Amino acid sequence: MRTASITGWGHYVPERVVTNDELAQHMDTSDEWIRSRSGIRERRFAADNETTATMSVESGRRALERAGVDAAEVDLLLVASSSPDYLTPPVSSQVQEGLGMPTTGAMQLTVGCTGFVYAVVTAQQFIQTGACDTVLVIGTELVSRWLSWNNRSTAVLFGDGSGAVVMQATDTGGVRSHVLGSDGTGAEHIIVPAGGVAEPITHARVDNDEPTLEMNGREVFKFATRIMHSAVTEALEASPYTTADIDLLVPHQANARIIRYAAKELGLTDQQVYMNVDRYGNTSAASVPLALSEALETGHAGPGDTLALVAFGAGLTWGATIIDLPDTLPTPG
């Protein structure tokens, strides 16, 4: 059965490292407070000349090079991001131009932290139907410019970065199952209150920090600890596999406590779970592809492995997919 397989990967993070101690110089927090609650010790912030588009171009270029695929061979470009350079045009068109894809179809998916999983499933559908043979999927966020430094509950959690994969048609392995979900009754729990058509930008709203990210951490934590393992379990039930067959879980890197709880509920060992939240914080839609690219680059995942990708985020949304890696992959490094 025709499906989609990962044949290349790449990621990009800004050079600037922002430690917990640096944040503590600007707000009422500490390294111990942040690490004990989230597991984060540092994150990356984009330079002034960097944007979501420029980071996407870099990770996308690296993924194409790893796969040995020319930009002209890509049938569709998908960019998952909730922090585009502009409300319009879609950042996907800027990335398309930056990668040298003159007329390739390009689409931005805005699904919060779950965006990359949604984009992978979208790529799978285009490939499975025969509409596309090669799809470049990118997840990128520049969240640091959405943060209020008066709100330590969000300012200490997020970072910037980008990750990408090339997905191509295959008759064996590839995406084996997926689960996508949304519960709009929790939409207010992760929100940028002002900046859209419901609450346009005004001087008063800017002065009140309304065009910045707000999150009900308690409610999101409760949601995440419930949905992470249930989404993976549901995806496994729709696949030929059980938990014992998972070589590596690549979860959304929001909080180390949430990841460990989900792993325990699934019965996975530390060796079966990839975590880099300590070094990058929550990079939203970039989180899963950044972790996946690192896992492949460092040999934590390799040829023939069965992966479970899972994420949750604004909406509230969630998604999980089970993917078999090809028996032959490009050499890392």
C-alpha cells in the first residue's frame, strides 16, 4: 500500500543561548524554580535579523540535502507555524521562494504546538492518494517575540527553532497510523488575546501586553498528562504494533514532567523516549521535528526503527502518528 516515508531531516536553532540565570536577572524567577517545574535549563532566541521564514529555509535546505532531493523535485511544501512573519502572506510562500521552488504548492498550517504532526499527516494523505510523490514538511516557531517579560509563567518556557523532514512515497513501512483531535472548549487556555480580527491591535491593548502569549498552565498540564499517552495508545491500536514495538517516542517538548508521566503510562523506558526540552525549551510546532532531527542525527533513531510522534497544543489540539523509518537512511553527520 502506497504511503509516506521519511527520507531526510534537518534542523536549525539560533546561536543565542538564554539560560535560566539570565532570565532571573529580568524577572522574579530562578534556575531552580524553572528547572523543577519544567526541566528547562536554557533555550535559544532568534537574532534580530532572523525570522520564521529564514529559520524554515535553513532547516528545509538541510533536510533536502540529507535526502539528496533537489528543491525542484518537491511537489508540496507544508510549514507548520503559529508565529509567521506576517498575518498575510502565509510564511509558506516566503519559504518556498527562499528555497528556490518557483511554482511548488505551499501551505501554512496553524495548529499551535501540534502543527507539525498535523502537517506530517497532511503530507501522508497527499502522498497516499498519489497527488504528490515528495513533500517537504517544516515546523518552525519564533515564540520569543510573542512573550511578555512581565509574565514569568510563559516567558521562561518557550524558545525558537525549526525542524524539517522530507517525506516520499513508499510501498513499505512509512506512516502506519495517525490520530488527530481538537477540543475547542479549552481554546482560551493557550491564547494571544489581541492581534486578530476579534481583538485588533490598539495602543491600550499593547500597553496591557495583550498581543502576547497567555497560558493557563494548570489546565494545560492536566490536559497534556491525559492526552499524550491516550493519543499514542489510540494510534498504536490503529497500527500493526503495540507499545513494545516502539523503538523511540518523540514527544512534544513542552515539559519534562509531562513527558516522563506519559512515558510511564505507556510503559516506556528512558531509552525509548527522546528529550531535549532542557536545552531548547518549548519550541511549539518546531518541537517534534527538532527532536526528531536530533534523534536521527545522533543515532538515537535509525534505519528500520518504529517511531511514535505525539504532540498537544493550542486549540486545544492533539495528534499522534506511528511511523516506520526506511531500512536505508542517509548517514548522519
